Amino acid sequence: MPDPINVFKRFFEMLATKNTYVVVFTSLSRLLLSLVLATVLGTTLGLLSGINSKIEAFFKPIIIAVRTLPIITIIIVILIIFGNTITLYIISLLLLFPIIYQAELDGVKNIDPLLIDVLKLECEDNTTNVLKLVYFPLSIPFLRTALIQAVGLGFKVLVVAEYIAQTKVSIGKEIYMAKVNLEFTDVFAWTIMLLLFVLLIEYTVKKLLSPRLD
């Protein structure tokens, strides 16, 4: 076990290195792209499933299967099929999609049907107004909570996938190389780095998505 003083010394040395920020930014950009895709796909399909029970029944076994399968198994299988670059995006998407999908589905299902019926009676363009005035606004709190949970979890799983796939310019690859070279001080320093960035990301997303009082 490395000395804690040496670990923190190495941690601050890494903070002063340009390569650290390049690596972190690259991993974060992968997470951001996957999160955007998962949000668009999950929100759309979750909304459709909340409106139509047949669509919900179709996606239910898929969601259960993705949630049940061990992450390590999914990573290895997809890595074999798609290679070590595309795998990262697919893994992150598969992890984040069920969270966003379920949040949107729960949000739509918790809407009072009377609101929809009243709006349909009063508005000419029923579909557009129901989506704009009821479904989207009332499902936002559920979606907000899901995004806060998904960002931190997604970043941690992404690093695991990077470690297994040994993707170039990634936090996972840095931890892997430190382990191979028996640089355990670097392993612990990167672990602290990862922990702080996950906390920072979750805090930032929570602040951005929190409802503001006028």
C-alpha cells in the first residue's frame, strides 16, 4: 500500500499536468454524448410507452434484460463485436437508457388523466397541446432525478469499460497502465481524481437541473 502522503503528492502533481485534463475531458465527452443519446431515446420511448400500453409491453422485457445482465458480461460481449472505441458509447447508452426511460414512463403514468381529458376538450390541436402543456412539464421532475443519478453512475461504468477495453486517452487506460507498471501511487491518485470528478459532476448537474424559485 502506498503512503497516503505520497498519494496526495502525486494527486496534486497530476492536477498540474496538462495530460490529466485532456484525459478527463475525453472521458467526459464520451459520457456527455452517451447521455444526450440516452436522454433523447429514453424520453421519446418512455413517453410513447406511457401513452400506449402495447409499446410499454414491448419494451418491458428489453428493459428488464438490460438491467439484469451483469455489466461485465455486456462489456465483454460488445467489446468482442464492436471493438474498444464504439463499445464505450454502447455500454454507456445501455446503462443510461433504462434509467431515463423508466423515469419518463413513471412521470407520464403519474399524470392525472383528468388533466388530459380537460385539455383535449378545450384545445383544438389536442396532441400538440397535451404534449406541450401536460406530458413534458409534469414529467420533468422524474426526468431530473434520473439524470442526476445517471451522470455519476454512467461516469463510473464508463471508466470500468475504458479499463477493460484499454481505450486510448482515457481514465480507465491510465489506471490500467499504472496497475501494470506497479505504480500503485498513481492508481490511488486516479481513484481520488475519479471520486472528486464524480462528486463535482453530480453537484453541477443537480444545480443546473434544480427548479429555481422566482
